[in-house]
Amino acid sequence: MNKYICLINEMYNNNIRLHAPLQSIEYGIPTVLLEILCVSDGIEEVMCIGDRKLPIAWILYSCEMIKNNTEYYTSEYGIDGYIFSDDGAGNVFVIKEDESIYLFNVIDGEEEYFAKSLADFWNINTDVAQKSLSNEERANNIVKKYGFDFTRISKSEIRGLIEKEIENYQDGSSEYIRVLCGYLFCIGDYEDAELIERAKYSINFDVGCMIDADWIEALKGNMSEEDKQVQIQAFIEYYEII
């Protein structure tokens, strides 16, 4: 087993999911990442719910995700390095030629030194970067990351972020979990109403007040499609000024 995968598995208390190995060498991607990808093409964190293991976040992107994200952030922000993971709040981790790791903040467009190597990176509690942000900042990062092209947003990823926040709610405003539930409303269907309902009623009073009951009713089919579209447009207009 690759030493980094062993380190990740220990750090996440065995709550990880491995994938099939990368089948062909992708030139240009740092060797230290390729060594991991050739064992598992991407690594996910999972949450155990009963006898199920639900993916909630990417610990290490797949090769395809690394290529696509690196191309995007290089084009849009002039990033120098490879995007290989994120902090769950819209900021991404960049590995440089010397294998040092930086956290790129999408709001201010600046990089912050994070670790001198992958070994140090996975010995650091990656929640440090996320916990240093307020819930308003985390919400802003989510909007900047996903935008409003709902056809390109991964529902499983949004669901995973909501599950993670319910499990370990960060004190402060309710804006972060509200925006996640709003995204799930916009891209979801009947089966997603239960998760939004759980977020609304299982955390605290403030969260309950912030998450719109109409989102739940719409997904349950208790609202016309026309009215649902009005709700979606209201969500977009509320957040597109960010």
C-alpha cells in the first residue's frame, strides 16, 4: 500500500473510499501524486450511516479532476501548480513544483502557505483552513465555486457537504448550511426533501428559521412547477450579488 494512502487512512480513522488505479500515466502531473493515483485514482472521505458508507468529500481528486481543476484555475486565476484537493468551503489546495502546498482563497485571489509536503499536509487537520472562516465566508466560497449552472453541480457532493455539516455543525450564522440546502433544492427531487428537512429541524432554532420550508414542500410535490421556479429564481437573486 502506498505510504500516503496509509497516512490518509489513519488520519481519517479508516473512513475513506479508494478507487480503481489509474490505468495510464498522465505526464505533467507531479510524480508524488501519480504514485498515489496509480494505487487509487482519487480518494474520498466517507461517513457511515447504518450499514452504508456515504461519500462526503474528496480527500484527493481523481486524475481527471486534477487536470480539469488545474486547467480552470490556471486560466481564471493564473495558478502556478496543480489543484489536487479542496477545503470543503470553496478554496483549493495547490501543490507546487517543490511539493510544497498552498491554499488558494477564491474570494481574495491569494495563496497562503499551508504545508511543506504532502506528508505534512495530511498530518495537518485539514479542517483548520475551513474553521478559520466564518459561516458567511464559507457560504460565499460555495457560491463562487458552484455558480448557478445547476446542470453542472454534483448533487452527491452537495448532499455530502450537508451531511457533514449536520454531523459537525460549525457555530455562527446559518448562512453556510442554508446555501447548501438551497443548492440541493434547486438541483434535487423528492428524495432530497428529507435531507433538507433534517437540516432544518435537527440543528437549532436559528437554522430552522433560515432554511425555507417552501423548498421542502416543493421537492415533496406540494407546489406547482411554476411556483418552484419562482423559488429557484429568488434563491439565485439572493446570492448572485456575492
